[in-house]
Amino acid sequence: AGAPDGTPAPIVGAGAAVPLPALARQSAARGLGGLEWAVGIPGSVGGAVRMNAGGHGGDIAACIESATVFDLRTGRSGVRGPDDLALGYRTSAVGPDDVVVGARLRCAAVDPDRARSELDAVVAWRRENQPGGQNAGSVFANPSGPAGPSGEEPGAGALIDGLGLKGHRLGTAHVSEVHANFIVADPDGSADDVAELIDFLADRVLAATGTRLRVEVRRVGFGAGDG
Ligand SMILES: Cc1cc2nc3c(=O)[nH]c(=O)nc-3n(C[C@H](O)[C@H](O)[C@H](O)COP(=O)(O)OP(=O)(O)OC[C@H]3O[C@@H](n4cnc5c(N)ncnc54)[C@H](O)[C@@H]3O)c2cc1C
């Protein structure tokens, strides 16, 4: 979609390795808005396409024009549009043999000062509502879909919190006191403890509420649960 007068939306092209916070800030500084939601997500453009990263009411699906994907099976790269990418809530059709090498994202012309205020608001919200320390972001997808702009909808964190599990510790990992959908690992923490705590929380929520939580983080090196 472009401007109401029919002017096409400006496009930002970014390589897959570009960090999302840099993408959001550099676009906003040039008067290219619509990516402010990404400023607090510590990931890359490539990972964001694969995961359909999002927050604060925005996500990759809402702004992607196309992605260039290198197929490890064929050794060829091609341009994929939104239909091929099939972006869902933290899911996509980008598979384990696909390497996203870049993306073209639709923006909207904005006043850079206004965009900067929006960036500041997103950063402030995250500082207040999400933990620091060693964590992998939201552990579980929210059962009812993405949270809205202020993230106030009850989600996976509320279900875990409702069982009194904030602060619950398993070895070197514990459920954040700030937000129950985050697991914080000790500085010398082990991935096994984090993985065990994830399974424990999913089991407890299933037993208590009947809700089967979907793990949002991608686990590597754990066999069947790898994603
Ligand atoms: C503190 C914290 C907060 C977070 N907040 C959010 C949030 O608000 N919203 C959100 O959506 N996510 C959030 N995340 C999760 C994560 O940062 C995002 O999903 C991010 O977009 C993933 O990018 P990455 O480069 O870190 O990918 P990784 O986490 O390294 O990988 C994620 C998946 O993408 C694949 N992948 C990575 N790069 C490519 C590529 N170039 N081509 C193909 N596949 C690739 C990996 O194989 C893996 O399956 C958060 C994480 C942390 C640690």
C-alpha cells in the first residue's frame, strides 16, 4: 500500500545481517517510518523474516515486499513475495535449507522527530516490562496471537504468572520476576536447565489450564525439539 494520493510506499532494502535496531533507527532518521516496532528486538533481518518477528502492533508480515532467499539444496537464490513466504504468527515457510540474504520492506514517509519519539517509547516500554540479563526473549507464543501495541493482552506470561511461577528456579535458570514469559539464565547457566524449565512450564500450564503452549524460541542441539 502506498500513500492515499497513490504514491508508492518507499522501500527499505536491507541485507540479512543488518540488526533490527539499526534498521529501525536508520530508517526513522531518514524519515522512513513503520519499522519502529523493531528497535528493541535483538535479532537480524534474516532471522526476523524466518520468524516473522514483531511487536508493538507491527511485524515483518505487515511490511515485507519481498525477500531474497538462497536455497541450499539447489544452490540458487530467488526472490520470494509474501505469498511464498507464508508468514504467520512467529512462523514462515522459510525452511532449514533456506538462507534469507536480504529483504525489501515497505515504509511510510514520516517526520524523523516523530519517529524518534516512537522509537524512544518502544525502548522505554521494553525496559519497563521485559527483563535484562541472559534471556532469549519470549519463550512461548501467546495462545491467542500477537499482543497489541502495548502488549497488555493476557498471554503465555499471564498463564505462567497465574500459576505463581514467577521466580521459579530450576538449576541455573529461572522464570523472570519482571515477565513470566521470559527465562533468565545465570551468567554460568546451562542450556539444559533452560530447556528443562521450558518443558516444566509447558507441562504445568497444560495440566492446570488445558492450554498447550507453543515454544517460540528455536532450540538447537536438543534433538527432536530443534527448530
Ligand atoms: C531479549 C529478546 C527480546 C526479543 N523480543 C522479540 C520480540 O519482541 N518479537 C519477536 O518477534 N522476537 C523477539 N525476540 C526473538 C528474536 O530476537 C527474533 O525472532 C529475531 O528476529 C531472530 O533473529 P536472529 O537473527 O536472532 O535469529 P536467530 O534467533 O539466530 O534464529 C531464529 C531462527 O531463524 C533462522 N535464521 C536466522 N537467520 C536466518 C537467515 N538469514 N535465513 C534463514 N533463516 C535464518 C535460524 O536458523 C532460527 O531457526 C527477542 C529475543 C531476545 C533475546
